[in-house]
Amino acid sequence: MSKLNPTTFLGDKPINRIGFGAMQLAGPGVFGPPRDPNAARAVLRRAIELGVDHIDTSQYYGPDVVNDLIRQALHPYPENLKLVTKVGARRDEKGRVLSAQRPEELREGVEANLRSLRVERLDLVNLRLVEGRHDTGVPLEEQLSALEEMRAEGKLDLIGLSNVDQSKVQLALEFVDVAGIQNGYSIIDRQDDGLVDFAREREIAFVPFFPLGSAFRGGPVRLAAEATIVQIADKHGATPTQIALAWLLARYDRMLLIPGTSSIAHLEENMAAIELELDGADLAALDRVQQRDSGAA
């Protein structure tokens, strides 16, 4: 197999395929400040040095903490840096995540991101949908219309969706152009295989959160315990983490990765995954991992 292409497109924007997910820079539970803010800012600066041109964040991470760190470390921002945020949720004083999906709340969320990042326009805003007992019952059309109004006002360029199934994406496409889908997905969490295929058909970027498997379900530990992944990692002189990321990159040419870390060493390890060249036998073996792992979550 040929070497992975290091770039692709987010909507009409050229973009490097490995970005940075900034959520982990906040304190425990993505609430409050980190133990070492200087170290967090150093990770952000190193990410830019390594070629990151895409940072995924949100004002409700902290809240404000992560956006403040990004602004402190990187403002004025590199010309090619794309800032991607998320709205549809908020935090209360105890750190609980609450729904914020009414049109006026979505507008408040976008404005809060603009203010805390100190920018006039966001490159992409993901609408985080909430299902189940937290569902506010706000029609999807109303939520998307609010974002489309702000797009027309120049406050954001692209609209994405997060925490969605295919039916929601299909419905959204009736009202707006969808530039990206952000869902949980990894070599050990492949329930969205069909949605990745749908994204490919529509040339919609797919951005997996938890690209190493859910940290809440021991994803990185499970990767390191999977014999096939370890064997292929040894073959390439790589780590199981790098193999898992390379598998995602090979899965779809508009797969964008935003692995998050508060460690410069882990950041450098993640970024090096783009250099791996998995062959057909590697990919065939890795594709079978989930079949043995299904239901393990």
C-alpha cells in the first residue's frame, strides 16, 4: 500500500489529516483548570510546530478553560489554523453537562466561542445532538436554521454534526450542507461503519472522537492487549496507538483525526502515525479485530 496522503478536505478547506483535540487540556472531568497550565500551553505550541492546522475545542470544555489556553498559547493564530468548536451543551456550577439546543442557546454558544477564542469567525461549528432523557425536543430544523443564520452573518463557515446516526444526517442534509460528522469511532468501536460509508458516498469528513477507543471503557489498554494490533505494531516498529490511528486514516480519505493528549510525548507519537504504511495484509488482519472484539464495550 502506498504512503497515506497527509492532507484532505474539510468542506472546501484543505486540511492536514491529523489535528488536535483539546478537550483533555482541562481539569478532571473536563471541568476546571489543568494542574499545570504552562504544560498545556506547551502542548498546543508543539502541536503547531508539528504541523497541526486543525484544533477541536468548545467553550463548554472547562467551561472557558480550554479556549482560554488556546488563545493564550496561540493568539494571534497562524494563518492556516482552523478552529472547530461545538455547541448544544453547557456546564453548570457542579460540572454537569446540560442540554443547550434552543436557537437562542446555540447562538449564545457560538458567541461564547468567538469571544473566548478572540476570533470573528469559526471555521466549523458542530451541532452536538442530545438523545434520550436529555432530549429537549427542539426540532433539528430549528437548530440548523439558527446555525445557518449565523453562517450567513459571517460568524462561522461550515456546519457539522456530532453524536448522530445516519437518519439524523440525512434529515440535516435537507436543510444545510454538512461538512463533517463527529462521532465515536475506532478500530475497537465500529458501530458507525455504515455511517463512515455514508460519509464517503457524500464526501463528508468523518472526525472520530475517541479514535483509540473510549477512555471510559479502557480503550488504549484494550488496544495494547489486542494481539493482532501488537503484532502489526512490532512489524512496523510502531506502537499499538499508532497502528490504530493509521487504520483509521486508511479507512477513508476524508477521515480527520483529533487525538487529544496533555503530553508532548504522546502528541509526537500520535502525529507520527501519518508516516506508517500499512499493506493489504495488515489492513485485512486489522479489519478482523472488531469481529473478535464485538460486544466488548
